[in-house]
Amino acid sequence: MKKISLGSWAFAFGPYSSSPVPFDKTAKRLSEAGYDAIEVCGIQEHITLDRFPTKESRQEVVKLLEDLKLETSGYACDQYAFDPTEAANKQKYLDQFARNLEMCNDLGIRNIRVDTVAPPNKYSNEADHEAAKGRVVEVFHEAAQKAQDAGLKLHWEFEPGFIFNKPSEIAELHDKVAHPNFSIMYDTSHAYMCAVVGSRQPGKKETLPGGIEELLAKLEGKVGAVHLIDSDGSLHHDETSTHNPFGTGHVNFKSIAPKLLEIPYIDYWTIDMCFWAGSWELVESSVEYVRKLLREAEVPAAAAN
């Protein structure tokens, strides 16, 4: 059975920015609720480079998680100061990324996520847009090699809030990076907004008749991490996907779950309640929802085998 994780950023920023739930309290809550793992937020108030600058300071986090018997499914690193679409940021981006890899190794984390940082409409000219794509490809390729050298897997999370969010571009960028250690993070809410709604896509909108399942099929062999949450087809503050609680949106989880189970080499399914104001109250019900989803999806899978 897949192990179930939850991203700690849900309680570190967005509606929780004015009063973040401390990481230790978050981890304790997840452990008590029966989660197998926590996906660590390296942004703002949780396990950041500034707050935990040394190997010694990071051992506090290691001991905390060991005591709580929580694994780590991944690290959401902070690369937002260095937009990879800009040539001048390349070395700064890679230097910061190397520091984040060191953080992961000190914490025993084996997966790290990145995104494209720039807004989707940053380059209105098609030639400039394509040139920016080339720069991101170059940065991601080098980052993937750095991650591989450090013993980590690198995952790119596409979303409507950042550049290169059309279904064809998502697959294209992966193929152009062309590194065996680079894969796509498939978030069900972002997939809905990109493949069904076509949200914040510059120029001609691109959607798929088969929705998120067709997108997943187009990304066969390219997905290395999974995030689960619902979508009602709206944007949070007109920027990125609203991450609705399970069962309150349009994602057909009973249909997509068996297909997600077929993706090889993925140990964790991570619940992502980013920017949802009531997420702290949904910790227990969310893990129960995903446990039930897994049980139901694994029965036909086992019968087929």
C-alpha cells in the first residue's frame, strides 16, 4: 500500500501566515492521526535554510521525526528569489539549490520539488517565451544532475500560477530537460486547472477532452511524485489552483486513483491542502479519505494481477 503524507506548508503560509502552526506541532498532529510521512516545507516558517542553517541544528528535526515515527516524503525548497527564466539567475539558482540539497541530505529526505517561478504571462512575445523555456530547461537539467549526485530525485510541479502550464508544454519541458533524474509532480488540483479549465494559459487556451486522466496518460513515464487534493475549477486569489477539501470539487478520485496506482516507483501519496483556511481541521478526515481511496483502488488492481 502507498504511504500517506501531508505537506506541512498547508499550515505555514497562506491563511496561516499571520499565525503559522509550528513544524513540531504539525508533525505531532500528523503522527497522532496515523500519517506515514510528512512532506517538509522549506519556505517561510518551517524548515528553512535560515532557521536551520547547520547540520547540528537540523538534527533536532531528525530526532523529532524519528520519535514520532514519521518518514519524509519530500522537501518543498525555496528557490523563489531566483527566477530560472532569467539568464542572470542561473548560477544563483543552482547555488541555492545546492544548499537545499544539503538540507535534504542532513534530514534524510530523498525527494525535492521545484517549479518555474515566473508568472505565466511574463513573456508576451512567443520568441521570448520559447527562449525562456530553453533557459529553464538548461537550469533544470543541471539541477537534476546535482540532485542525482546528492542521491535525491528531482520533481517539477506544474501549475496554472507559473509559466509553461499548457498540457503540451508540461510534457515538452520534461522531454527537453531529458535527464533520467528529472520527473513531473502530478497534483490532481493543478492537473484539473491546466487540463480541464485551461487557467492562466497565455495565448490560445489548451484543454484536453479527457481531462486529468488524459493528461496523466500523456505524461506516461514522466511522473515521479503525486499530490492529491480536489478542485472546484477556481483559482486562489486569481493566481493558482484552489485546493479544495476532498469531495467538495470536481476531481473524480475513484476514476483517477487506479491509474495513479499504476505509476511505478512512487512510495508516497501526499495530501496538499495549500492555501485552504480550514486545513488544520481536516487532518484526520483527509487521511481517512485517502486510506479508503487506496483500499478501493487496490482491490481491482489486485484482481487484475
